[in-house]
Amino acid sequence: MAIPQDKIEQVRLASDVVDVVSGYVTLKKRGKNYFGLCPFHHEKSASFSVNPDLQIFHCFGCGAGGNVFTFIMRIEGLTFPESVRMLAKAAGIVLPDEEEDPGQLQEKEALYYANGLANEFFMANLLREAEAEPARRYLASRGLTPEAFARFHIGYSLNKWDGLLQHARAKSLNPDLLVKAGLAIRKEDGKIYDRFRGRITFAIHSLSKQVVAFGARRIVQDDSPKYINSPETGIYQKRYILYGLHLAREAVRQADRVVIVEGYTDLISLHMAGIEQVVATSGTAMTEEHARLLRRYTAHASILYDGDSAGAAASLRGAEILLANGFDVRIAMLPGGQDPDEFVRQSGADAVRRHLQEGMALIDFKMKSLEQKGLLRTPSQKAESTRELLASIARVADTIQKSFLLRDLAEKLNVEEAVLWAEVHKLERRLRQQPRSEEKKSQPVKGDRYLESKRGAAELGLLEMALTQPELLPRILSLITADEFIHVDVRAVFEGLELDALEGVPFEIKRYLAMIRDPGVAGVISRALEQLHKPPHPARYTFDCLNTIRIAKLDERIEALRARMKGGEKPGEELLAEYRAVVEERKRLEQIEFAFE
């Protein structure tokens, strides 16, 4: 359900940008603004500015800027609705979708509480209980200290059928809630018992750092699974959660690369060694949702794994999903059958970094694997293996990257490049015919690329003038209407400006800034408001922007008329007259003199 504008406005008014940014950046007041080190790029001197009067931020170094919502979108890697919900929760504001089903909201809060209670209980057991001594010894043998226990919320579940149940009852928690949270199991006879018993526990967190589930490792050799995990619940869906991302996301953003490993201890050991841009799939296959989640922070991924592990094939399938979602994927295989945990403890962080730097591109890695398996010997083997490699290349979104990959592959296989292109085009057609997910369908058609076009830049320029030169606004509104804009943010702001003008509402720039959701648009406007960009002749610049939009609209009409004539429609006098009139009007606009004031 879309969040109503009045609720967004309520959240904006309750979320002071200085207070919100101060939760992430150390700010110092200098004049009317606050300054600090930019969280979006590396810098030594503070160039990140927060303006409390306009309720905006702007970095003079990297150009990032916007309002309180776009700041949260950038820093947390969230969508606009997610940023509104996050700020609403911090401000204690209940949004409409929550109002409609308070019972569901209360149940989610109860599940968070139950998992948090269990986490505290497990962590206390590991530190204090004599029964947990074997667990402490095992973790010490993996180089994990009490510091790591606290940082990664590692615990121990007592080897009792009702250890957590008793603790929950003492805290007046209904055992049924433990069942709903996946922490307990109900038998057919109605009796309830703890899911995790006599195991080391690893808390799994959401991006908002709340405990939503657990992974649990056995410490005795028996017939039980080595690891068991929480089932899916109302707050935990495996396809959306990557272990450790809540801790790693800023390091991923700074490094512009994510390192993906399999297990909990792999991630923890790498983090403790100073390699923090790491997430773990932890027994769950990489999903489309995981890839889209990571794509918020980087377009580069390295998969670090033990080539002899049972999860190696799954890791490669995950690499294919990442490739299809626009990632540059590298494979870094560790020597001697060691997993990342063992390797970093024995060889050190620098050795891990070297292996990551030497990681092979996915296509090269797959080709090497096929050669090692002897699958490139006979013509039929070569043909089948080539199709397997092309299936991966067909998913590469970047046409230039795809071209280089095919050229390299043609040289290595001694095959005509044109033959490979023909096969790739077949595969691409099949991929296009596959049903797309609802999330992909809902992506906006116009974005950064549109803003780089002539018409997009003109729309953005007109918005900049409307907000920074309000004395020109009445004339602008008399010459163009909101529905003539294509970019969704520009149109939304002009709709607000039109409505306020009709109702006689005073111009309030903070209200219009809150309507901007696109970080690119927000950065341009914040730059203009901080007087980093100011056209020498605002009226002339405004006129040029308006004229560019008019010409672009005429170009669309010309193309449509040409399509009608080419499409078999007989070009009668009426159609030809309309075409000539539009072409003449376009010529007139190209030659028109400045006439705005």
C-alpha cells in the first residue's frame, strides 16, 4: 500500500535532518550549517554539510545530497517507502498499512521480542554455564574470543528439552510465541520442546539489526545435522536475509565489493582479521532477492570458497544469479581444501586479500573447470561446454563487457566470433521470453539515463529554477503544466507547486524537497540550494529549458506521425498537413528569440 503524502509530510516534520544524520556522522557546527566527514566516500577533511534551515545535506566532495529521506536511502541502502517506514518507527508514527492490521504488527513485534530474549539467554549461557565449556573450547580453537561472542551475538543453547521454555515462562512469555518464532517445536500430542539443544548459536539479524533467526552448530559427534536453522517465520524469510550484512554493508560500500562465503565462522574470522566487506549465505542458496539486496551497495562480488566443499556447486549457481543481476563476479578458490576460516587463521588477512585480488572472472573460471574435467576434448564436448559458457555470457547486461567476453572466448576456443554471437542472441531471446518478477516490472522506466537526455536535463533544470528562483515560478506555471513532465519526481513537485498556487498556499521549499525521492535529483537540487550552481541569467536558462521540452514533445509527435505513414496508413492530405505543421512549429521553436519576461 502506498504511503499517503500527508503521512510522509508528518514523518518529515518529525525527523530533523541534523538529528538523523548525527546518528551516522559526527557533526560540528560551523556558521549556520553542520559539517562532518562524508559517509559516502573517503575523505580526510570535512566536506559534508547539513543545512538545518532547508533540512538538506550536501557533500562538496562527491556531490551526494538531498533530504532526510534520501539520506536514509543512501546510508541504509533502502527504497523510499522503506526509508519513510524506518523514520516513522523512530518517530513513533504509525503508518496506514500498520493501522489497518494492528494485530499483525503486534505479532511481528512479539516475534522480535522472543528472538531478542532467546539471544540474550543463549549469550549468557555461553559465558556463564559450566555446561557450555566444550562450546567455549571449540570456539577458542577457531580463534574466537568473548569480544567476538559479543560482536556477533554467539551463544549456547542448553542441552535440555525445556531450557529456553523455562526461561521464557520466568519472563511471562507464552510458549506458543516461541513456536511461532521457530524457537520451539510442538509435537503431535501438543507438548512443546526447545528447537536448539546443546548447540552453539549464531544470531541472524535483519538490516535494522534486530535478531530474526538463529543458526545452531552441534559440538558433539552424533547422527544429528551439523547445522540446523530457524524455519521461516513472520519476520524471517531466508531469500531476503544474508548473514552479517547488517554489519558489513558500510564496508561493502566503501570497498565497492562484497565477498561472499558459506559459513558463520568463515565470516566471523574474516571480520575479526579486518576484512569486513563479507556476507555469508549460511546454508541458503543465493537468491534473486539476495542479489538485488547486495546491488544496493556494490556491483562487484568475489566468491571465496573451498573448491572441495559440498557447497562449491551452489556457490557457482549463486555466481550465475549475481552475473544476471549486473555484477562483475570473481571466483577466489582457496588452496589445500581449506575453508576461509582456516585459511585466514593460518595464513593471515594479507594472504586472503591476495587471493581475492587474483580471483578469476566467472567465465574464465568456468572454462578452466571444464578443461580440468576434460570436457573440451571432442567436438561434441566442446559444443556442449561452449553452450554452457554462452548461457552465462547471455546474462551479462553490459553490451561492451559481453562483446569482450565473446571475443576472448572465440580466441580461446578457435571459433568464429559471429557464430558465438548468433548463439548468444538465441539465448537472449529465450531469457526475454521468461516471465519477469513483479519487482522488476515495478521498476521506474525513467531514471538516471533519462536525466542525462536533453529533455531530462531540461526538466531537472526547470525544477531547479522553480525551487531556487521562486520569483520566476508564476511565469513557469503559466507556460507548462505538471503532466507535461516525464520524470516522476519532477512531476510530483510541480503538482505540489500547482496545487499550492491554486489554493494560495505560501511557497515552502522544505515541503517540496520532501517530495524528491530520486537521489540523483536530490543531489542536483541540494547543490543548487547551497549556491554551488547558479546560472548567470536565470530567466534565459528557464526559457531554454522550457523550449527544449517543447521541442522534445514535437519530436515525439513527428516520430509518431512517421510511424503511421510507414505502418501502411495512407498519407492523406490531413495527415501530411499535420506532419508539415508540426515540422514547421519545431523549426520556429529552434529559431525563436528569448521571450520569457
